[in-house]
Amino acid sequence: MSPFCLFKDIRRNPDYAPVRYDVNAFPSFCAEMGVGIQMIYSRRPIVSGKAAEALMVRTLGSGSNGIGYYMYHGGSTPLRSDSIGSYNDEPMGMPKISYDFQAPIGEFGLEHESYRYLRLLHTFLDDFGSQLAPMQSVLPKDYDKIVPSDRETLRYAARMSDGSGFLFMVNFQDHDEQRHDQSSLQIKLNLLGESITIPSSGSFTLPKDESLILPFNFKLYDATLKYATAQLLMKIDDRGVDHYFFFAPDGADAEYLFSGIKGKNLILPKIGVDGTFTVTTKAGKKIKITTLTRSQALNSCKVNGKILITDATVLPSTEGVSLLSLGKNSVDYILYPSKYSFKMQRAEVKAVSPQFSWQMVGGRRMTIHFNDSIKTPQVNEYFLKVDYRADVAMAFINGILAQDEFYHGAPWMIGLKRYREKMSREDMVFYFRPLTSKAPYLKDLPKDKIPDFSKVSTRGERCSYHSSV
């Protein structure tokens, strides 16, 4: 278990201390944060989206004022000019071509799970980073005595300035399969001149592996949101009215306690896009608040000042937005504000049936024939999905290595656009090296992705595969 899910004063005690600069003279800016990791032959650790989110919530709560990643977008390492040697011929045994890195955006531009988990934070920082930046980290007593294996003590920190701030919490720990929900939580903030109890009555639960950021004493013109048990996501201009979007943890209710508004101060809203409520400050300013589900929040982004909720990949531009959907010719979305309000809309293009064929050659080889000769402007990319179980998989065109991958329990997704011209003349040929019961990385794989070696050859080998476009 690593210490990177534990809060600390990261400005005065950087993760990779000692450093060669005066820590009191500069703000903290995290760099090369490992929200992905490169697999090597002997070890194939898998980074989940919740791990990436927890790392960054912890880092922001600990005082960092900037986010830097390595890598944010995976890629492919080119072969040398002789098309034989590789720039990745290293003793640690990395793939020759693939540098997917489990990055938020993968080698061929597909989203990994971490992309949307991190977008929650990026969206928040885009709208509220200027408020967070001057806030100092405040850590609870004995925070430095918490160890990674501690499953009972709540991990939290606050960032605050002039009595206003955000409360950061993490209930995730890498390599901890016994972690559990932290329930019956109630947090008391002792501030100058007042105390705030969250929630004011009752308690809340921080689910296993979840992270959470809650606002307190959040200014809304002449009113104040004393606290919310939902996480702040974004703010939009809703026809001249400030409209704030929050989201609630899975399975949890949300409550908002205000001061300086007309009417009742405590509001328990309905969760979802149909639960918008409006408060009016004593000075007459109207404020809208919508509490999304976590699933809706993961599918949300801001495009040209509007909130867009869709499970499609979003490519924004100044002219509009492109929505990409893998394997579906239609996408559902909500765009707000619009004449449709929060009503779900659908965009659809003509379906395409790619023409391809594949053939097994013996027990370890396969050929793929695909000729993209039909004009299909609605297609952004064709992907070859290879669902296999093997040690290492390699793809060749005309005898030259084109792609490779180390097996880690997930289907191999290969973008074919870059190979369009070559595949019009040559098939893509695959070789799968069998997986053995003595492979050193088996402990890194999901348990349901490890073959039953008692049902394979006497040498303890296993190789199976299936493909689709």
C-alpha cells in the first residue's frame, strides 16, 4: 500500500522530498502524477478510475495549486528507420510499440475509465480554481499518524480562507481489498467565531473507494451556503441566473444549509436533473441549484457555457460539438439551457456495417482482412477489438511489427485508420504467445481473467482469442 492516498502538507513536505528549493517561497504544483502506469513484462498493475480520482483529490486537498500528469494521452512508439529495431528495447521489458500507459486518453484516442473521474475535478477547477488557489490546507490533529492500512479513521483535510473553503475526503487505498464504507459520519469544523457541523443532524456515508469534496461557507452574493453534502461540479449562466450543479455520492441523499436567503434555510432536494430548486437571497438575487447523480456528473461537461450530459465522447469546438460513440450509430444527450430544457435528445447517423474477415492459422496465429474503401463520413475511426487470453499479442503488416500489447485481462482495441492504406494491400497478421501458469504477473490480473490452467496443456499454456470490428 502506498502513502499517496493520505493527506499531508504537500507544500512544505513534497511527496518526493528532499527538494532543492525553499518550500515556503513557492506554491505547490504537482507534476507527472501517475493516474496511469506503463506495464512491463513481469508486472502489469492496473490503475482504476477511482484510484486516479483519489490521488488527485488527496493532492488538491493537501495544498497543490496545479495539476500535471504523466501521461494524459497514451501513444505509440515508432520503430527505428530500419523498421526492425525499437526505441523501447529496454531491460525492463516494455512493449516495442504500445505506450498506452493506461492514460486517461488511450493510445488510439479512446477514453479510459479515469478520464471521466478526473473530468469531475477538471470541471470543478475550471470554474472554482481561482477561489481554491489562495486557500491554505488545514489538517486534522494526528493526521500524520494515519497509515495506509488504517480502514477506520476518516481521511480528510480542508482548504480554507477567511472561514470559507472546501472539505476533501478519501476512502480509497491502493492494494486494499478489505476496505469498507465509512458510515455514521458527522464532521465538526471549528472556525473563528463559529462551528459548522456537517450534516447539522444525522450523519452521512462515504462509500468504499469513493472520494468527495464538500463546500462550506460558500458565498452566493449576499447569501452563504453554510454547507452541502454534495460535491460542487460547475456553474453556468442560465439566462442571467447563476445555476450551480452539484452531484451526490451513489446511494446518498443531499442537503443544503443556507444563511441569508428568503424562506427555509435547510433544503433536501430530489437527486437528478428534475430536482432543480431556486433560492432567493435577502437582496433579491435568484440562484438555481441542481444536484446530479454521480453517473450524470461523470457524463457531464461544459461546452460553450452550457452543460452537456452524454455518455458519448465529446469533442468541443467554437462552432459546436462532435459526439463520438463506439459501436452505436445514435447518441442520447441533454443540453442545457436549450429549448428542450432537461429533456433527453438523440442524434443519429446512418449505420455502417464494416466488411472484414478473420481466420485462425493454427493455435497461435490469426489474420484480419479489412479494406476501408467505402466512403463513410459519419465514421471517425474503425476499431478492431481482439478479446484474447495470452501472454503477449503482436500484430504485423507485411512482416513488420505494427502493434503489440501485454495481456492484462481487457480486450485489445486497435485503431485501424493509420493502417488503412497498408491493409488495402496486406492482411494484418497476429501472433499470440501462450500464457503460462508460471507467469510472474498473474497476481496483477483480475482473478476472473486468469485461466484455469488445469484445463490446458501439460506445459501449463493457454491461448485463446476472438475479434470484431
